Amino acid sequence: MSQPLTLHNRPRQVIDAITRANAGLDAADREAKYAKLAASPYRFFRGTNHLYWDDVWHDWRVALFGGTPETQTWLQGDAHAYNFGAYGHHDDRVRYGMDDFDDALIGDYQYDVWRLAISVVLDARENVGLSAKATRKAVATLLAHYQAELARHREGEIPEAVNLDTAKGVLKGFLGDVAARNSRARMLGKWTRRDGEGRRFADRPNKLAGLPADKASQLRKAVETEYPQTLSGGAANQGAAHFRVKDLARRLDAGTGSLGLERYYVLIEADEAHGHDDVILDIKQQTPPEGWRLMDRAEKRAWRAAFPHEGIRHAAAFHAIAEHPDPYLGWLHLGETVFSVRERSPFKADYPTHKIDAGKPYRKLVRQWGRILAREHLRGSRSLNPDDPGRFARHVCHHLEGRLDAFTDLVITLAMRYADCVAQDHRTFVASRAGNDDAGR
């Protein structure tokens, strides 16, 4: 008689984890998300952040170059190459950096560094077509410039953001194109229309959908009453007329990992005196960051004491990490569900890395990613340690001093091998979908 096998094997773990993570989605949203995950290993990596956190939460290697209270900061939580991009809000200046903090949490810096390094490997393979040698050089560039940025700011001071004036290399032309091709007026022209009753959302069947009357009424009330009370930016000083809702819509097919979460666009009046005639608010369901699932009971209690709900956590992270927090950043509730609220940026765009076909220009871009991540970690630490803003930089630099080569070797090896694992997990997922399709015939 054969002995029973355990279920502790990677293919089973991957499929079970994905099934659990998406169990709450309806069939159509789940199928749409699964189709995105199946598209490529990098899309799979972007949409399965929960697998990454499951894998690294107790990884012993974090102790080699950190793993202490002093090397913790606010993390982006889902650091990957396509979470860098152009953005701009209240002053309509185009900047480049990270502008998505849905998975932000406080933890060791290496969790962000590792995930970004893995994404560089996947991006270099899939979109840029680099050799293994050129890919390793790109990861080494990322790490060297992350460390160099921290070393230059050991006292916690924050250098200027990357913008149209300070950008270099491939980013200079990219931000120039974004600024030339986009504006608030063009965004409103794309997403809205004017009729006899004023501005309304345009008919965009694959992007926007109407809301049932009861849901629309509930959302309108939350935007006009609860939401303004949560603001702390310049918009907090506006009167009730500023937040009068002109139209509402459900946002469809947005994101990869967040696909299936409730999301709405709301058009508010704003005013010319504020500089903006009509503002589109992006209202997105917030769930705990992936790392939260893995905390023990005491950690979760402490987390909830600091952040009673995820709208507060998201806003706190955004204000801590972002170079220029959105003045419309806040939250609201629909029943028991909490949503973040922020302005839809007129300048949101990702750099198209598939247009790079050589190692040198790619390394110039990756260099900026390393510096930007370091600056975000510096800002996050400053918010946690206002009396000693340089604490984080000094301690990380201490761990890396004289050991940068060893750190680089470890992260390159981890990133290359984990990218191989992602490709294998992706094949497992695609094969599982094909098997389910065959079983249904």
C-alpha cells in the first residue's frame, strides 16, 4: 500500500493561494483577472503580490543586511518596475516616481528592494530582451544607486523629486512627451462630455458603467458629507459647494492585482478659484496590505490600534512616502467597506520599457528607480522617526558599509532565481487553467 502524499508542494500551494486570494470576486471579474495573470510571467508577478509576501515573510536572508527595528520604514509594499510612472496633481507639474500605496506597510527595507529587483529581472527578460549578464548588471545598478542615495542623505534630508526640469536620460524625453500630450482639459475631454445639464461622464462601455440608484445615492452622500471631513491637504479648506457631486460611475477593468475590487469615478464641482474646473475623484476599495495577513495576533492588534481601518492606513502611508501628496487624499465608507479617495491624475503614464533594446539605456532608467525607492524609504523613516530622521539611512548604510558587493551578490542571486520561480509558477497557473477548460468540455 502506497503512503499518502502531503499537499505541501509548490504547484498546489500556488493554485490554492490564488484561489483563496480571489474567492471573493464574481465569476466575470475573476476570469478577467485570471486572463491578465496568464498573459506573461511579469503580469503574473504583478497580480500575485500575495505569493511574494508568503515566500519572503520568514526568509532568513533578511537578517544578513538588516532585519532590525532600525532598518524598518514605510514600504511601498508592491515595488515593481511598472509602479513607477509619471504623475501630477494639484499644481499640474509632471513628476516621476511611485504613486500607488495600496499595499504600503511598515517593514524592513529589503522587502521592497528584493521585489523591485525581481521585477527588473522579469522586465529585462520580457520587455527589454536583455541577456543574463546585462540583466545582472541592471540589478547591480539598481542596488548601487539605492545605497548611494541613502549614503548621501545620512541625516535624513530629502533631495528634489524627479520632474521635467531634473530628469535625465530616457526619462527627460518621456516626461516631456507626457507633459505635451496630457493636460487636465484633455483628461476631462477623454472621460467626460457636456450636455444641457452640464458636464457628465462620457459613454465608455469598457471603462465606465452606471450605478444602481441606491448605490449612487449612498456614494453621493458619502462624498459630500463624510469624505471632506477626512481631508488634510489644501482641499480641506474648501466649502461644501466644492464637493458637490455632478456625476458618478463604476470604473471597469482597472489594474491587475486590484482587479475586482470596487472602484468608482466621481465628478465633483470644484471651482475656478481653486484652479480646477471639475475634478475626477478616484474612489477605490482598500483592503489590508498583503504583509498584514502574515502578522501574528499581537502585531495585528498593534496595527489596528495605529490604523483603525485601511483608509486611515492608506492616507498615512501616502502622506509619509509620497513626494507630493494629493490634496484630495482621504477616505469614505460605503456600509462596512472603506475606500480611499484621491484625484485622478491627468498625467498618469508608465514608461514603455519595451522601447528600450540595450543594456546601457535600461541601466540609466534603473538607476533612477534605485534612487527614487531610497528617497521614498527616507521619507517614510522621517515620518516614523521625526526626532531622528537619519536613523534609517545610517543603520542601513552601516549594514552595507564594506559589504555592498556581498549584498549585491545576494540580491542578484535571489532576484534571478525567484524570477525563474515566477516563470515556473506562471506555467503552473496556465496549465491549471487549460486543465479546467478541458475538464469543462
